[in-house]
Amino acid sequence: MIRRFVLSAMISIAWAGAAGAADLLPSRKSPPPPPPPPAYNWTGLYAGLNAGYGWGSGGAKLETSGTATALFKDVIGSGSIPASMTFNRAGFIGGGQIGYNYQISSIVLGVEADLDGAHVRGSSAVPTDVAALGPAIISADSTLNWLGTARARLGFTPVDRWLVYATGGLAYGADQHRYLANQPAFGESFASGRRAVSAGCTFGAGLEWAFADNWSVKAEYLHYSLGSGVDATTPSANIAPLFVGGKVSNKFTETGDIARFGVNYKFF
């Protein structure tokens, strides 16, 4: 009896020791995975740089008024002097931008202003023979020197860190135009030109990717229109009497497109 009791007690003690030792062994369960990083938020003030390519079309249209310009009305009507000229423009554009975004769920509202230097230029020249005045070369050219915009942006985030947006607003810029009739027999016959700051509108779309917490890159397309202007013609002394009582003026148009890339830094 005593022997059974002693044996039972020894088995119990051994079992308890084994269980305690098992409790001291390290657990083989893997630690829980770390929580996923929070989704990127576009809210904040940002600024950056951009560079790209501008292209578009330009044009000049001769307009006459007054009774003493009948000669010019006739030669324009006959096609000796082209009544209108069109040409393509192209060149570099680049500068900087600043803006602010505010994100609501997957919708991003924003405003942005930019100012770019540009050399977007085009020209056209047509040789012609004007009755009573002789051979001439009619030429026109146009250059966009700089362009600025102030726009609203409306976008959404299809996936984390990507923003697709539409944009539109005010466009303004400095452009210069020139129209020239150059006749070797008389010297310069008449010319017009101007350098002016014009305002109009712009609209477009873009795609932006936040590759780091404070940095993003974007690709953007904009179409802009700076309207049109009318320049009075200045005749040379040889044909100035033909302009008495009337005038010839030139109407220019300024529209174009921009494709550019940019990088932004978000301050907070």
C-alpha cells in the first residue's frame, strides 16, 4: 500500500516537472504581422518645377477700312496680297508652380498657379506680285514669351499614391506678333506689330504619383487661348498717301497646347 502511494507520488511529481519545463520553452507561434501603412493623403501646400513642349497655330488676317484704301481692298480681293496667313508654332516652355490640395475620401480638390518662360514661335512668308507696286514678300510671325495660369483642380485617387485630375481656369501671357510687306522697289511698304500681355482661359488634365511622403511627379496637358488682338498698320513714306482716310490692320489669334512634366514637394 505504501509502495503504491510512493510510486503514485513520484509519477505526479515527474509529470508536473515535465509540464513546467514545457512552459519554459519558447513559443513557436509567429508574431502578428505589422499593420499596413496608412494611405497617402494629398492634403497640403506644395511647390515645384516643370518643363515641357508647347505647340499650336497662329494667324494674321488683313482688315481694311476707309475710302482711301480701295487699292488695298482690290489687291486683297484679287489674292495678290493674302487676306489671311496661318502658321504653326512650337518650342520649349518651363517654369514653376505652387498649389494646395485638400482630400476628402478619394476626392482631391485643389488650386494651382504657375508661371513659365517660353519660346514658342512660328512664322510664314509668301512671295507675291502686287499690281502697281511690284514684287513683294508678305510675312507674319508670332512668339509666346511667357505664360501663366491660375487654375482649379478636381481629381480622384484610383489607387493609393496616384492622382488623376482635370483642371481649368485663367491663362495669361506675353506674346508678340508682326506682319510685314517687304517690297524691294519701294523699301518696306507696311508693317504692323505689337508686344502685349493678353488674358484668356485654359483647361486640361493630368496624372500625378507620390513616390515619397513629400515628393511627387506629374504629367500634364493644357490647352490655352489668349484671344485675339488687332494691330494698326504703319505704312512706309512711299505709300503713306494711300492710307489717308483709311487704314489696314492685322488681326492676330493666340491659341496653343502644352505637354509638360513636373516635380512637386509637399510641405505638410
